[in-house]
Amino acid sequence: MRIAIVTDAWKPQVNGVVQTLGKTRDELGRMGHEVHMVTPEGRRTVPLPTYPEIRLALFPKRGVRRELDEFDPDCVHIATEGPLGLAARRYCLSRRLPFTTAYHTQFPEYFRARWPIPLGWIVALLRWFHRPATRTMVPTERIRDKLEGRGFKNLVIWSRGVDTQLFTPEEAFEYELPRPVWICMGRVAVEKNIEEFLDLDLEGSKVIIGDGPDRLRLAARYADCHFLGYRFGRELARHLAGGDVFVFPSRTDTFGIVMLEALACGLPVAALPVEGPVDVITDPAVGVLNENLKAACVEALGLDRAACRAFVERRSWRKSTGQFESYLEPRTRATASAQPASRPLR
């Protein structure tokens, strides 16, 4: 099939959405599909306020229409609710083409962490965006239940994978720091709740892998913590494997792929009992979930690293992509030859 994936989140951004879509594209190609990514790359963009790393496409309607017309996809998947996602949504509705969407990010909670916008307004906007999709893919059962309670329809679970060839316990980085080494990895931003981890009174050393708009502020405030910035590929895997416990303080993630990567490197996880960790850390042998994050860290320190690795060995990106493929909605050739509607249908 010819599959178009439309996303406002793309390289050089470093986050779970970009990683998920990149891995999915690669696996779809290996499965024999032709995939075209509609992304901000090559377009005029502006930085997202308070978050310059994220750039949004300016007035992409015509460009998206031309790109999709030229590619002539059998299936359209709209991954994000930004300008490109809106343009693709309008394109599909105007041509009566079926499409799928995904709910990667808890935007209501993210916006509330930054601006005093009523939660209900954002929920209503997202519900409107996803309503015409034949299916909206969500990463966990908790997120599905939450969205169903907010009036979302046609929800299906699309889980995530991990590259167990890259993320391994071998070749661990040797930290020249007091032990134990507590590792937190991800976007350094207010919605990730990193300060709860940084405030913990723990023996040993705290290491933060990643970058984001709050890194300089937090590095200055927590001078005894070690902010490494981004690490990639084998270097990232080595730095993970060299730690003792992976700490995941986020209360807003829909999944948390970084937990799978840490487990693949043999690190037990300490996290809060919230959406994301509750659906990922399903075996008490590999992680501890506790509202007292310090207690979770201390208890996780005693878990077996080999059990952590064994837990993720069947969580492949091929399996994840098979789920994704099964949810796509191919158009019919009759639909393909239909003239565009005069206005969007919904």
C-alpha cells in the first residue's frame, strides 16, 4: 500500500512521537509498503511559544494538498493535531477520504502546565479534531478509558516497541560518580515533572539525559545534578546501561518509550502510579510505582537487572507496526476518483 503519514512533530525534534513515527515508517517499508512522510521539513515554520525547539508550519494548506495529490495514497494517517494535521484533515474531508489519527500527547495537561487555559476548551477542540477519523490510535488502555470518558469515539490501542539490538546491558558507561546512579531521561520541560526527581533526597548521583527549554534554569538551580544533554544511538544505550535505576517522574506521558529503553539496558524503573507507567510497568519484578517517588527509587534499587531485560525482549517495533497497519483504512478506488467536495463534511 501507499501510506501517507502526516505529522507536525519530526526531526530534528527529539521525542517519543518522532521516534515512534520514524520506527513505524522504517518497519512499514520493510513490510513492503511505500510510505510518504508529510512533515515540517522544507516548509516555512515558526517556533512554538516558550518552546523554540518545536517549529510549526506556516499556512501549509496548499503544500499539503499538492503533496498528497502527487503521492496519491491508499491510506492517510494523521499523527498530530497541529497545522499540518489540520491541513490533512481538511484535505481528506473535502475529498471524502477515510483517515486514521493518533493521540500521542496529552495536550490538555501540557497546556495547563504552561498557560491558564480551561481544560475543557482543549478537550473539546481535540474531540472535534479526531471525531471524523475511522479510528484514533492510543498507546494504552488507561489513555483509551480516559478519552472515552471525555467523549472520544473509535479508539484502538497501538502499543510501542523497543530496539533490543541497540539498547542492551553490554558496554555500560562507567560513571565516575558516587553510587548509586539515578538516571532520568527525556525532554527537560515543565510538563515532565523533572523537579520532583531533582528534589529527592537520595544517596549517590542524579544524571539527566536530554534537553529542553528548562535545562539551563534547572542546571543552575540543581548544581549537584549532572545534565548531560542529548545522547544518541550506542552512546545513549551505554549511558543508560551504566546507571542503577531509571527514574520516570512524569505525570503527563501517554506511554513513555524511555522506560522500555531503560529496561532493555537492564535498569529497573521507579515511577509514579499514573497513566503511562501503570500500563508499561506491569510486572513488579521490573519496576516500582509509588506516589512516594523516593520510596519507589530505593525499592527499585534491589530489583534484578536480568528480569528487566527479559521483560522487554518481545516488545518489538515490528509487532507495534503490525498493530498500526491493521488499523489503517484504505480508500476505495471509487472514492479515489471522486471530485473534491465543495466544503469539509464535518
